[in-house]
Amino acid sequence: MRKPFVAGNWKMNTDSSSSVGLAEGIASGVTETAGTKATVAVFPPFIYLQSVIKALGTSSISVGAQDVYFEPDGAFTGEISTSMLKDIGCTYCLCGHSERRHVIGETDELINRKLGAAIAGGLLPVLCVGELLAEREASKTNDVVTRQLKNGLAGLSEEKVSAVTIAYEPVWAIGTGLTATPQQAQEVHDFIRKLLAGMYSDELAGGIRIQYGGSAKPDNAAELMTQPDIDGLLVGGASLKADGFLAIIKGAI
Ligand code: PEP
């Protein structure tokens, strides 16, 4: 039985005061039941990680970074390492979010190095994969997802991959208000799980959590979560208001 995993990606939003306010709002609204039934995490901007961790206090909510660099330390201006993130209390990190792939220009190879470093350093990575609209329209969704998964996980043992969560995020649904239908999402989630079974084992594929991301909202969370292979939600815009994010968590459990 896979525990639902609901995460809020705050992207480059909030400021020092609103990030703390948002964290406090989520922490005070997460009921004990929700905290037990689901894994809940937030991914604030790097600069607010420490204050958000403090604001979350003893709540069950975990914190992750939106990115990580693969080198442990040294002359890498502007980058943040796994050990720095662990040092301040982060549990998770995103790897290969579509905005990093398509806006910043990250390659599968770079994402693979980041993912490997995150696991080696004890962070739990969320590997984001998903196709562009033109790729879906050209019936290339499965090819894209296969390439991103195989390259993203290259060289990692089954044991290491068991630390990973996959987020299927069709790029055309991110921040656009367009949500994949539960059936469209389920089709790709099922494909991903079968692909992982072939790459590793049925046991690995049966245990790994696959989140859906792309305009998830309070009014579609529960329906998306009815699908057998949707194990959680990675939420962008709708995670920026505590009430909305709490409603999504409620819908997911
Ligand atoms: C995301 O940032 O991962 C995301 C899914 O964004 P949104 O929910 O705004 O589409």
C-alpha cells in the first residue's frame, strides 16, 4: 500500500514574511489524521528554507528544495549542495522540474548527476518527467517519459531508486489551468510503473510513489486520486494559499 504524497512547489514565489505565514497556515491546518495518512511536503525557495523549517516546528510536514547541485562543495558560484540542504533539515529535493528543463535548460544527464548526488547524500529526490504539448500531439508521450526516466535514473541501483518519487507532470498542464483528465494521467502513470517494473522489478515498481502534477486544485484532487496508479500530487500555484493546499491534502486522503 503506497502512502499518498502531497507536495507544494512554491517556485519563485513568497517573501520572508509570507513564506513563514504560509508554512504556519499549513502546519496549523494539517490534522493529525491527514499527517498520518499522507506524506506532506513543501518546497519553498532556497532562501526561505530555514525560516519555513522553523515555522513548521514539530508538525509532520517535511521540507524540500526545488533543486540541488551534484558537487559536494567548492567553487560553484550560486549552487547549493546536498550536504547544505541536509544540514538545515531538508528531507526532499526536486530534480528535473519542467521549468528547470525547459526554462533553465537542464539536460537529462545533469538531472541524473543531481539525482545521484541527492540520494548519496541522504536526500529523497522527486524526479519530474513529462511531455510538451507538441510531443503529446505527436503521440510521443511514452517515448519522452521513457527517455527522461531511463536517463534520469541511469547507473542507479534498485536500492537507490527506491528512495525516489516520480512526478508525472505534463508540461502543457503546468501553470496553465489545463489539467490532464484522470484517465490521461492514469494511462501515463500505469506506463511508468510498468516501465519501472521492466527496468528493476515488480517489487520496486509496486512500492514507488508516482505523483501527478499539472494544475492540481481542491476541486480535482480527489478525482485524480481515485486512479490506481496516482499516488499523490505535486502542486504549484494552488499550494500558495494554505486553505487551498489543505483542501487538496484532504481530497488526496
Ligand atoms: C508544478 O510546479 O510542479 C506544478 C504542477 O504547477 P501547477 O500546479 O501550478 O500547474
